[in-house]
Amino acid sequence: MERLSLSEGTYLVKLARKTIEVYLSGKMPAPPDDAPEKIRRKQGVFVTLYTYPERELRGCIGIPLPEYPLIEATMRAAIASATEDPRFPSVSLEEMSSIIVEVSVLTPPEEIKFTDPKELPNMIRIGEDGLIIEAGIYSGLLLPQVPVEYGWSPEEYLMHLCIKAGLAPTYWLTGKMRLYRFSAQVFEEESPKGRVIERSLGRC
């Protein structure tokens, strides 16, 4: 799938912010008519909110699968990240002046095939692979930037993925599951309403 340009990523970040601010002001945001062509294709996306300048997580919700046009998926994820993340109270409109907005545009998930789970750490690329685990009624997802931010090894990444899904940390070694990988282009504001950059996810 063709990657987005910085200008297209900037468009999405600004769309996410505007969507949140309009929604928090009591109105229902309408999809813009001027969206670039690539933003009309169906693609998964996550919107993440961080406090500024502390860069503490304030909300993160997404649509992992390409179910909606990217423009619609971004708007849905933006509203949800500000108002529906169960870990946090809803963001206030006033708070948006001290929040930075990040948009992660996802590739479709691909299943990781393996015979011995002990092989998995060598198959995972930190800074490139986002992961999804599915085990019966349990599922969890971590974006590719997360293990970089926390300095996790592949083993720690798998453990935290299991925890995110509500499973035991070592479930990836012993349990029955399906594991998927995806990659992401990550665009974010440098400061609230500031310049948008594309984040490099290379390992720190």
C-alpha cells in the first residue's frame, strides 16, 4: 500500500484535532470535502492524545482493520480517544490547548506463522511491528511505537501484549493463540496545534 506523504499525514492530524474540538464544543463534525484521494481509501488508524509537555498518555483508541475510509476512521477514532478511553475521564475542550495529537495509519494485519512460540522473539522487529493477539474471547493490540517508547525487548513486548489482552504474561509461550503484525506511519504535533512531523520508529 502506498505510503502517505507528510502533507497527507498533516491533514489527518489537523482533521483529528478539529474533529475533537468541534465535538467537545457540542456539535457533530462533518467530513470535509477536500480530502486527498489517498485519505479516502479504507485503512486502519489510531488516534493518541498526550499531555504537553509531559507527554503522558491521555487517550488512545483506534480502528485496527480497514473497515472505513481513512478520513471517517480518523474522525471516529479521534472522538473515541477523547471521550471513550476507559482508562481516563473525557478530555475537556479547554484541555485541548495542552494536548498533542498523534495519528497512526496502519497497514492491514498479517498473521505471524510459527511452529514453536520460542521462535517468536526472533521474528518480531522492534520499531517496525505492531502486534495483535487473539485467544478465544481475549484480544489485545499494541502499536509499534509502544515498545520503542518503553525500551522493551521482544520478549517484554509479547508479555505486555498478553497483559493488554487480559491474559497471563507468559501466555504467548504456553497458550493457544493467533498473532498478527502490522506496521504504521505515525504523524504527530510537535506542540499543541504546532508543526506536524512524521515520527521515526527506529529503536532508541
